[in-house]
Amino acid sequence: MNSADFIACHSAAYMHKYDIVQDVNPGGKFLLNCSWTDEELETHLPDAAKKYIADNNIEFYTCDAVKLANQVGLGSRRTNTVLQAAFFKIANIMPIDEAIEYMKSAIKKSYMNKGEDVVNMNCNAVDAGVTHVHKVKVPERWKNIAVSDNKEQLQSDRPDLKKYLNDILTTDAAMKGDEIPTSKFLDVADGMIPAGTAAYEKRGIAIDVPLWISENCIQCNLCAYSCPHGVIRAFALSEADAEAAQATTLKSKANPDHRFMISISTVNCTGCGSCVQVCPAKEKALKMIPYEDERSADQQRVFDYANDHTDENVLDGNVDTPRNVSFIKPLLEFSGACPGCGETPYARLVTQLFGDRMFIANATGCSSIWGGSAPSTPYTINREGRGPAWSNSLFEDNAEFGLGMAVSMNTRRKEMKSAVKRLAEKSEFCDVAMEWLDGMEDSRKAESAARKLIEFCKESDDADAKFVTKNADLLPKPSIWIFGGDGWAYDIGYGGLDHVIASGENVNILVFDTEVYSNTGGQASKSTPAGAIAQFAAAGKAVGKKNLAEIAMAYGYVYVAQVAMGANPTQTLTALKEAEAYDGPSIVIAYSPCINHGIRAGMNCSMNEMKKAVQSGYWNLFRFDPRKAIEGDGNPFTLDSKKPTLEYKEFLDGEVRYRALEQSNPERAKRLFDEAAKQAEARYEDLVKRSKGFK
């Protein structure tokens, strides 16, 4: 659809990204949700849009739906009712009084079970939308605007990236992909695209963005650690760089020789507010401000400078705490995941720990959508040009796909090992070659030895030395990861997953457990707990959740962990590091709140929802490390959850997927919820016994 008599743009940021108004038929009507006055429209509207409006006699309307939604109590994100009412006012497809009556009737029917306050707020939003539509008097001079066809070229010091950005990304991201000639794709005909392209989209979609309040900050870095999109960062700057940044900084508690700063890439922020919620400071060190506030632009300026000048080695490889790891640039940044997403914080953390030597096999699902939707990817590289190698496979065979990556890398590294062994027999290479051979399976030793070996080989005419230089990517110890959701891990891809962990191969599996098929429409999976409403389980799922962790632990030689970042950030970090260090298969199951859960507190509270899940016994934290049994260090099982302190039912009451069943069928809800609570209690007791040495 690229031709209509009425079009509304609900986000002003889209005006500079897409040719929206150009799809309005001559003499049609256009509604823009913005806070701009008529005078400010002169500055903010693109010249092409202004000229089209004037040349084609478009009736132009504005409505500050964000302000109106806030005023009636709905919050800045819930603007749809305001704008729908504005549509009926402008479009005149029926008498406005009738439209108001129909809308309010539908509101009462839809929201009465959420309380009279919610109904009243939405009804007030209808009235506000009708009465606060402003018709813009289009200046005649807009017809005389000279519109340039010259497209601004994006810049990069990476030639392949620069070419891709200007040949493909900018046009495709503007929804003009059909205009790209086939010849432009020749450089990426094999499907490989440059990393770090999402950083150039600069979506600017947030209504509100966080502002750092330095005097309240305790430098815990939990805001950066929890950020779903990698937009809020902890930076360590030298005194000179801190001064050059022209920003407020603090003396770093992590390293007194550096200055500390939190900064936000506001243009890439989704405005979820998760960072504000997790801030533990007595007086919050973050607050939300309008994206259009001048302080937002200043934070972006500071972020851009700090991102290029921060010292990531401030802690010399010490990544034992959430605070410390947060100084490392995430190699997953600015994804298109939902605001408050519960999956991306885990993936982002993995890239901070192992991203410069990672290979990711990603099952189809939410994680493949936010991880690699053409034309951009949020997986990026560090200053050395290293980052995750990512590829997406089918739902049903992703585990095998990842196993293939591991086998392939092992085969190639064996060839490298043979070449380096031959070098070790030559006096000029002996010491550095032996150092790499001795440490090739240790990530830090392999990295250090690789740098020395490359220096010796790069100027040599020796055939093996040339092989080492040409295949230098094989020198660091590879970290193989298999990503996917519960629909893949528990259901469609389970057979493959079971095959892979049974293989004994050194691969790491990260399951984003949203307890539902999130990306395909919210269908129930084998991970969906009893009583939860989902597609194909409209009356509440009758049977309990599959215990994937228990199945994996039964092998005895698989590292297994259940984590929930918001409940215990350190346990999550420890589990991921232990899993990657284990020389064998590992599986980490990560509790991931999702919009499909209907968290009543909002997705900005997703980290707190994880905490409540653990406090209530709904979700348990533990680690099973086979090395402890193999090395004779005792029980391989560690229970990281305390005895529940929150009522199980209290957790369920906070999510619509459970509360809706209680409202539609209270008797069935009580039976299923009571049974689920008993199962949770029994499950915890079993884990306690296991932690004390019982099988």
C-alpha cells in the first residue's frame, strides 16, 4: 500500500526516515503525532515533505498524542486511543458523535475487567483526541522549496562497510528496497554482510530517554548490565579524555587512575526505562526525560566521544563482577528487540565476555529477528576488528548447525596445530610455537601466544609461517554458542539439542526461556507452565512445564545452569563463564520476561519480574558443574536460590497470562494454580536434596 487518502504518522522520527507523506493522494489528509508548533515544523519537517504537502494540497494536521496520553494517565506509550479518535475527527467517515459512542462502548467492553480507572482514562483519551487536533495552515512558500536529490553518504573507515551502507542499507532501511539494482548485491551475494550496521540506523524512536544524575551514582553499573539494547554504557576515561568529552565525570571506584561516566546513546534508545528501575541508589541516578530535550542530544554527543576513547582494559581482564564486565563494549548493540526485552541482556553479556572469538548458531525465532533482520545486524566488532560470527538456521536443526560449526573449527585448528608443530621444530620459531601449542585450548594463553606467533610469522617466507598468517583467525580459542528460544529448545529443535549435548562436543547452548513461542504469535510450548494462557491454551495450559535442565543433568557430563539476571546478576555472570570454560557441552537456561507475559508493572520492570519469579519459587537458580565430580571436589550441583519468600500466587497475579484465566474461569484457575504451586514447592525440595548430595 503506497497510496491513501488518509495517512497518520505516529512517530515524528519517521519523517526523516521514510517518505510517509508522499503516499497521501493529492487532496488527502495527513496527521502527524508531534509536539511541534507551526513555527517549529519549519525546522523539523524535511523539505521534501513540506513541498509535497504544499504542491498536492494536503490537509495537514498535528496532534501531541504523547502529551495528551500522559495527561489522562495512560502514559507516553499508549497514544493509540488518542490518535484513533483524531482519525475519526479528521477523516469524517461517520458523524463524530457516533464514532465517539462506538469507541467508548468498545473501551468499556475491552477494559472493564481492568478496572473503572482504566476505562475512564481511555474514554478521556478519546475526548482529548477529538478536541486537540490542530489543522496546520500550510505556507504558500513551501511550494518554492528546492529539494535536493543528493543523498548524504554514510562514512566509515572500513571500505566494505561504507560501500554496504550506501549501496544497500540506507535505501533498504528507508523501505525503498525495490529501487536497489541487483548489481549492488554482488559483494554480498554469499549472504555475508558487514558487522555493526545497526549502529548506522539511528532510529530515534524513544519518547523518553534516561538522563544520568552523577551525584546520585554509586557506580554499580547495573544500568549498563541490564540494558536490553546496549545503549547505556559505563565508561572509563583518562583525565585528558574526560576533559575533552566536556561531560560530568566521577573518580572511578574501579580504578582511581581513571574517570568514570555513564552515558546513553539516546538516538538508539527505545526508552524502555529498565535502567531506571534497576538503579539501586537511594536517590535514583537515572531519570527519564523527553527525547527532544536538549540534554538528550548532549548525551549522544558525549556517548559518541566516549565510545571512541574509553579504556576497556581499565580492569586488566578482571570480569568477575557485573560492575567490571560493564566497562567492556558490548558486541551486540542497538538491536530492534522490543523495549524491555528479557532475551537481549543475556546475549549482550555473552558478547562482552567472549564476543571477540565467538561463533553463533541462532535458531529462528525472536533472537534471529533482533539478531539479524536484513539489512542490518546489531552484532558488531571491537577496535581490533573482531566480533561474533553469526548465522541463522532453521528451527528444527539449529543445534546440529552449531555442532557443525564446532566440528569445522576443530578440523581447521588441527591443521593449524600441525603447521605450528612443524614450526616448533625450527629454531627461530621454537619458543613462540611451543607457547601457542601449550596454551591453544586456554583462551587467555592462546590469545597471548597468538599475538607473539603472528609477529614472528608475518615477515617470514616459510610456508608454514605463511599458513599461520593467512589463517590467523584459528589461533584464538573459538567459543561456539548455540542461541534459541524455548520453542526451539524444548519443542521443535529438542531432538537435535539432545543429540548435541550427548555428543560431548565443546559447545555452549543459551536458551532464552520466554515460556511461549514469542515470535510466531504467543503459542504454548512445552516450556509453558500450567495455568498460563497462550495460543492453543486459551483455557490455561493443563499440564506442567518440561524440566529441560533435569534432562540435561541426567547425562552427568553436561554443564547445566538456570539463571535470571534480574534476580542474581552475579550468578548469571558466573554461570556463563563456567559454561564457556567447561571442556564439554553446556546449556544455560535463562528466564526471559516477554511482552507475551503481560507484565502488569510494564516491561520496564522485566528485571524485577525475574527477581519476583525467583523469590516466589516460580523459577530456580542453580548450576551443575561436572568438573567437581570428575576432579573429586564434591557435589557438582550448587543451588543458588534461597527458600521462597514470596507467595507463588502473588507472582502469578502480576502477569496477564495468569490473571486472565482467573477472571474468565476462576475455578479452573484455582485448581491449576494450586497444583502449580505444589509442583514448585516439590521441585525446590528436590533441588535442596540434590544440593546436599542426594540424587
